[in-house]
Amino acid sequence: MNQVTLQQGVSRELAAFSHILEITLVKNTTIQLNSFSKRSMDCICMYYITEGKFDWVINGKACTVYPGDMAILLPGQCIAGENDILNIGSYYVIKLAVSPAGKALLGKWSLLTQKEKSSVDRILCHNRNYSAVNLREAHAIIQSLIAELKNEEVGAITMVNYMLDQLIVLTCRQLIRQSNLRRDFPQTFLNLEQMLRKDLSHQWTVEEMAVLTGMGTTAFTEKVKSFSGFSPLNYLINIRISEAIKMLKRGDANATEIAYATGFYSSQHFSTTFKKLTGYTPSEFRKNNQAE
């Protein structure tokens, strides 16, 4: 796992921004077991996905987040990986200090009017149980924000605070549009994953998966890459591995049985792929899990 971090009290770039506690880019290249356990917020925390597919539990609600998804957690709210697992991919974490008790969430740094701050409070608090919204424009805003912090050009303080306001306001607008319904993700792909999981032992081809969605192969490949960050076959492999993890945790099948049940050509193919994505062999994973 690689991380790029700006941290209050450590990073010179944040010296003029006492309200910015941390900005971190987490890059995870293997499935990390027991590395994303439940954590409770003591600040405003924004999670923005740039690559990959993550199975998280946000505020007690299991959800899958994809590139372009944004979640804002308030003090007292919690986040964790499903089964404490951190999947392959990348995401930004932005932590902001809250204003003193009894005041609006956003402090004096915010350029919003007091009325607008109150509206933001109401929207975020009213939607405390939401998981994530799709906000692809946030990626460019975050990159520009970091560039402003590092370049320290004239007007940087105003620009940085403006972009923080942008991220929060755009998230609130998207929450309103969604009206507390599930985040905007095609039902087609939710149905596809359900169908794949029902018959993982089948050697699915890209063409067959495309047929299940009623799309052509090229369009299907582009859509899967856009929504999950993976090619269709890598998307399928991640589903196979996530199902294998569940079977290993149950402990009622050996590695060979799990390999064939989840669609791997052999126990060796399964073991090699499992270790590549998790850092453990299936037997090592089962032993560690049983030891907990």
C-alpha cells in the first residue's frame, strides 16, 4: 500500500489551514486483510474513490463504492471495510475540523453565508444514513486543491477554501437529487453481479457477460471499466476472490473445492491468484482467520 499524505502539524503546506487536518491519497495494490477495521469520525471526513471497487460498511450500512463516488462522514459516524478487508484501488481522504459545539459544521474558513452553512448542516444531518453519491467532478477539484496547497501562489488560501466549499456543496446537491434513494448506479450491473455469483464455476467470457446486460462487447467493456475501474475479466476475478474469502471463512470446503466452485481452472491457479490479490495463500488466510 502506498500513501501520499499532507498532515496538520507535520506538512508545511497546511500551516495556513488549521481546519484541514489531513489530505491523504491511499493507493492499495493488493487486497489487505484485517487492515480496515471500524473507525469512528471525530471530524468531517470525505472519502473519494479514484480507482477500484471497495466493499465498505458506512454508518452500519453495507455498500460498494466505485470510481467517482464520494462519501462525507460527520463526527460520530463510522466506516470500515466489509470483514475488515481493504480492496484493491485508490481513494482520497480529506479530514476537516468542525467548528465549536453548537455552531455550524463549517467554520469561519468557509466562504458560504451563514444561511448556506445552516442549509449544508441540515442536508448532511438529514442524510446521515446515506452511503455515497456519484460525484465524478470532485476528482479534478481535489487535484486542483492539492496543487494550490503545494504551489502556494497568491490567493491560495481563498482558492483552497473555495474548493473545499465546492466539494461539500456539490455533495449536498447530489444528495438532494437522489432524494435518499440508492446512489445512481445502473441496476443492470447490480443484476449482472448477482447472476455471476449464482454460477461462478462457469467460465464466463466477456461476450457472455455482455449478453447478460443486453450490450455489445465494446460498450460493455467500456461501461464496466468506467464504473468499476477494472476490465470485465479483472472485475470477475475480484468477484471470484470475494466469494472465495467467504467460503474460506466458513471453513466447510477445502481449497480445491473452493477453486472449482468459484471458477478457477485449478487449485494452483486459485492459490496463485488469491496470494497475488491478498498477500496470503488460501491456507494461510484460513489459519489466520481461525486464529482470531
